[in-house]
Amino acid sequence: MTKTKDALRQRELTINMGPQHPATHGVLRLVLEIDGETVIKCTPYVGYLHRGTEKLCENRTYLSAMPLMDRLDYISSMANDVGYCVAVERLLGIEPPERAKFIRTMMCEMTRISSHILWLGTHALDIGAMTVFLYSFREREWIMDLFEMVCGARLTVSFPRIGGIRNDVSQEFLDSLYKFAEEFPSRIIEYETLIDQNRIWLQRTKGIGVISAEEAVNWGFTGPTLRGSGVDYDVRKYMPYDAYEQVDFDVPVGKEGDVYDRYRCRMEEMRQSVRIIKQCIEKLPKGPIMTPDAPKFTLPPKDKVLKDMEAMIHHFVMLTKGPLTAPVGEIYSSTEVPKGELGFYIVSDGSGRPYRMRLRSPSFVHVSALPRLCVGSLVADVIANIGTIDVVLGECDR
Amino acid sequence: MNPLSIAQTIQDKFPKEVKEIVEFRKQVSVIIQRDRAKEILAFLYFNKDFNFDYLVDLCGVDYMGQKKPRFEVVYNLFSMKHRHFFRVRVEVDEDTQDAPDNLSVDTVTDIWRGADWHERECFDLFGIRFKGHPDLRRILMPEDWEGYPLRKDYPLKSDLGDMEWQEYKDLIEFSEKAKQYEVR
């Protein structure tokens, strides 16, 4: 009799989810303690992708730290690069020319669309809607082709430069981008037809992972993850950089703070991105792409380097020693990347290398709040919660 | 609110603790001593005129050989309501034999929940301890790692010898052993 009782005894179970798990979007490991189907404790473990980016940056010049930024959030590398350039420009006190600003803004918004599309596809796949994944990758490929057209690379672009951009865009590119911007809203409607009113989708997302506005701010949420809770915090509006002051756009906010509202926020954001891209193309001014009034900090134009001795020497010094006259001081600068607020805290000691470079990555903060979102919900909702905070572990572990 | 006037208010309220007010590129930061750091941060959070409800970032900086209290813990704060930004730098000194508790700060996890992992990271990479933190473990580096990588006296790349990470040493040893079974 006692034996049967023992066999039927209920106990909590500890299960290990990840680091190799298709739904964790990288190498995130969660240790879950579950009671039946309910999660009672959740401990995230990160660091599997830690490459010491901060330490590496301290040992590189400002220019040569750029490729490291591509590898942070590898699906929205353009936005990381722009964020880094804006931070260093603010430290050095230089301004890129208008044309470069508009092109960068355009690129940032293209990145936002491509990142959100990838998020939508994988998030829907995790929850069980396979078809969206196939549709969304069709458009992502389109954007990747556009990136390839402008800078030759698809993922790790390294396109912006301190004080401007690497090369000018062609009219052909602008035309294809405009065509994309015209076409894309109809594709968003296509995705929405698939899932927006889908009963399974609604049941899996409504009322899951609810977090209130105050709590989300207290946890340090940013980006669409925060705006889903109804806070209109957007770095593009609060601390504008590049050409965001000169274009019109709205910041969509949710109400409930659940997975569904965050999904709605991201969908609306894609529409706003399209709006920004169109305005950028229409308003794109003519002019230089590298700032001419700060020659000590920026690379000379490539055609000049090949003809002019002075420019050649300047180019060589810039690439080997870096901008030698960086002022002594410290600066915090942040930009709105698709995942949230990407911040750079740079301490400069007056040399060509940053004395301390700190990266504030949105994914790191969002993963830290996973226990708050998951505890008390079902195991299946853990997957929905990982999807909704939109983590990229390359950025989280740095 | 103008960040300089915020700094002034803090200096008026805590004249002993505030060491310096620094302004660079329109960003203002106050350098304060460690002992009442948490009180000042709580004041910034709870005061209605400041209302710094969002801890943007928390990180450590190592000023080895540059200035005397070697470390700094930097708090970047933002207020959603008033839309102002402010920075607090807390000076922390190295541990010595007379004062083994030097390299520690009071935790702010009970004010901002988001500080949790930032503090763990700061502990992991700089060795700064946060008193009262609920779960102070290494986060980015392996649990059995020795040393604090972001300190300035930690080499970027070198042969660490005996200091090498144990698991890596095991791996090297294993591959040495496996060589004898190689087919030539």
C-alpha cells in the first residue's frame, strides 16, 4: 500500500531548456522548476556567446571597433553600427552632413523592418503558426538584397562611418527601395490575415506575459517590449539623432502589456518604418556624405586617397592610430535599435582608443526579466515569452 | 529640469558626499563617495521633481593608475515623466588588508529591479561586490573563472600558465592524450 502511495507522490520537476533549443533563439539556457505544467521557478543562464566585446573595444581604435558592433545583434547590424557612430560622433563633437543623416535613417528603418519580420516569423513558428515564417522570409530576402545593393554585404554590413557613411547610394537603389516601401504595407496585411484574428493565435498571446507600465519601466524594458505596456518611450522621439527630427512618424503603444499587444506594436512599427523610409527618399538632400569640417576625425574620400599624397598619409594615420585628438570626457549615447535602447557609455582619456566602452544592450535587460514573465504560467507560455521579448543572444552576451 | 540644477540640489542636500560636478557635452554627472550612495540614489528616485524611475545603465569603470579611488560604479538615470537624464558616479576603492570591505557598494535592486543583472555583470567583470544583492553570481564568465577580465591589469591575450581556466586545461590535456591514438 505504502509503495503505491510513494509511486504516486507528486513532486516538482527541474527541467533544463536549452542552450541548444530551437525556441530559445540562440544559446539561452533556462532551468525551469515545474509543478505539473506550471512554472514555479525560472533561472536564465547566459554567457555562452560572451566574446568580450567591451575589452576588445578598449584595445582597438574607434574606427576599427566598428566590425565588432555588427556581431552584437547580428540580425540588425546596421542599427548597431549607426548607434556606435552616433555615440562616437557625440563624443568627438562632430555632425555628419544632411545627406548621410537621411541615408542612415533610411538604413535604420530597413533594419527595423527586417528584424521585426524575422521576429514575427520565428515567434509565430514557436507558437505554432508555420506559414507566417515562410511568408516573412520572402520579404526579408528582399531587404537583404537591398542591403547587398548598397554596401555589398547582407548581414555584417559595417556601412556607416564616424562622421558619415562609407559610400553614396545610387538612384537605382533608391528606386527599388521606394518600390519596396510601396509594396510592403500590403504584405503586412497578408501576415495579419494569417494570424491577427486567428483563434489559436489569440489564445496563445492574449493575457500571457502581462506586465504593467510601472513595473516594465522599473525593470528597464525598452523598445516595443516596453511600449506594449503603454509607455511611449522611444529614443527616436525623446533624444533624437540623425534625421529623426525631420521626419514624421508615430510611436505605437499598446494597452494591456501582454504578448498580443507587443505583437501589435511591432506590426504598427513596421508601418511607421515604411512611412519614414518614404519621407527619407523624398526629402533626401544632395551634398557630401562625409563631414568636411572635421578632417582630423574622419576618413578622407577614397578617390582622393588614390590621387593626393596628403590624403594618403591622413588615411594611413587614421587607420593605424585613430583620431588622436579625441577629447577627455565621458558620454552616454543611446539609439533605438529594433530590440530596444542600445546605449554606449564611452570614457575617453584623450587617446585614439576608448578608455572604457560599455554597451547597454536591450536583450540583456529583457532576458533578466524572463523569470518575472514566466513564473506562474504554463511551460508552453515560456516559449511565447521568450519570443515576445525578442532576444538575440549575441547582443545579450556581448 | 536642467541637469546642472539637479546636481546643485544634490550638492546642497549632501554637501559632504558630493566630491565633484562634471559637465561634458551637456551631460552632467556628480561624483559621490560610496557610503551614502544608496541614500542619494533613493532620493533621486523618490523625489517628485526628479522622479528617476528608469535606470538606464549601471556599469563599472577601472581607473587603474589614473586616479586614487580605483573603481567607479556609474549609474545612468532617466525620468520618463520629466524626460531628463542624469549620471551618478560612485567612487569605490580597492580592497586592502586593513579594509577588506572596501570594494563594495550597496545594491539598488530594491529600487530598480532592472539593476539585478547589471550588478551581477559588474561583479563578474570587475569584482565589485554589491551588498544585499539577492543572487550575486558570475553571469557572463563561467562559474569557476578566476580573475576579473575588464580590470586594466587583466591581459587581453597572453599565456596565463597556471592561471588558465581549469576546463580549458583539461581540454588541452585530453587532446594531448588523444594524440597517441591518431592514425598516421
